[in-house]
Amino acid sequence: MPKFWFAESDPFAPINYRYKVNKRLFSKKSPYQHVKVFEHDFFGRILTIDDVVQLTERDEFFYHEMLAHVPLHMHPAPKKALIIGGGDGGTLREVLRHPTIEKAVLIDIDALVIETSKRFFPQVAVGFKSPKATVLNMDGAKYMRETSERFDVVLIDSTDPVGPAKTLSTQDFFKTAASILTPNGLFAMQTESLHYHMAFINQVQAYLGKVFPSLGLYAAPLATYAGNYWSFSIASKAKVKSWNPVRSSVPKTRIYCEEVHRNAFVPQKVRDCFTDIGSGPYRRKP
């Protein structure tokens, strides 16, 4: 089968990956972004937004499991979860593995992402069929400002912090997130690569630290994201002594388990190493 190269165009990384793909299965622009799907021999189907890889069939679970299960397993009985972004449905799928969850609300501004995932990634989008899931296409920050609901866990499953996702990493946004959490609620978001985006991570952590009494940083290996050592910032509405899980792992996870959870948190010495390295326009100033 003839192959051609798909080259990423990532505005938030100092490198771009290339994939030798078999064919392009889908391409469509929404009012917000350009969504494409490719077929690859190793990674299977690949979802891109504005020519940046968002997930592949082969390794999507690394990201979705780690974003969802670390905060969820730190809550003794989470009943309501809010996902901002996450239109592919992977994080929703993982949230719904928890039997205590009664309602999961997913807010993604772009209906095209959801439609594309349902069509081309049904194993990722399976959670959209659940009666526990509520899905709305609107601005996530606006929803959070206006909702009267309170959530045990808020998860920010966003694209890189450019374009529509830029507003999801401000201190005002984090204040709003804290206001809709229950007293023991937890907040988590993807915060880019330890290799390439330490300045961004430090900025997010500084903002979160002004809003939440407890703050942590954990990471997971992701082959298809620039930088590969991917970070997640986590914060708690209540003071916590340890970021260890408080419940046994839910069944049928592929990477997440209690041991992975405990070892995922990034020690300060490691954070300092990446801060000293810096990168590109995000390098720490001397």
C-alpha cells in the first residue's frame, strides 16, 4: 500500500514528529479547529487536531488512565466528575470504570471531535453511550462559572494551551474550578512535557498553589507526545498528607495500578533538573 508522511505542526514544542501513514481517513474543519484521522501500521488510527497528534489507538490508554485514575483513586467515593475537553471520550471511559460514579459531565466546545471519535475510535468513545454521561458542547470555562453543581473530581483534558484551550490554565480558571469542588474534591489536568515545558508547568503549579492547599505533580510515558515524559498537575480542596491511593485499583486498567500511582509523582530533584535544562521559548531566564 502506498504510504506518505504526515508531519506534525506543533506550536508548543521545539520538535515535530513525522508519521509514515497508509492513508488519511478523515479531514474536516469545525469553527474551532481542523480534525483529521490517519491510519498507521504501528499506531493504528491517529487523531490529530490542527496537525498535532491527540491520540493513537495503540497508546491512548497511557494518557487517559493516568489523567483519570490518579485523582479518582485519591477520593474515597467519588460520585460526580466533571471533564473539561476530552471530546475523544477516553477520559470519560476511564471515569465510568469507577462504580461509585453516579454522574460524569463532559464539556467540549467542539462537537466535531466527539462525532469523529464515535465514528473512528469507538473503543475510546464507548463512554458516550452510558446513561451516567452528560455531554455538552460549549465553552468549559463558561460552564464552570455558571453551573450550580458541585463535583468530587474536576479533570481538564485539554489540547496544548494555545487557541481555545489557552483560558484553561489561568489563575481565575483555577479559582472557578475550586469553587465547584466538594470539600474533599480533587482537580487534575495535563500540563505538557517535563522535557520541553517546565516553565509552563511551574507557572501552572504557582497558580494552583495560590488556590488549593495541597498540590502535586505526576508523570507518565507517552510515545506520541512531544517530550514523551508527560506531566499532570493535581490539587486537592482539602489538605492531604500523601498522594497515595485510598482505594484499590478498579479492574481492567492496562497501565494504572496502585504501584504505578505511588511511583508516578515527580520528586523535587527531578523537577529541578528539568527546570535547569529548559527549552526553546520556554527556557528559564538566567
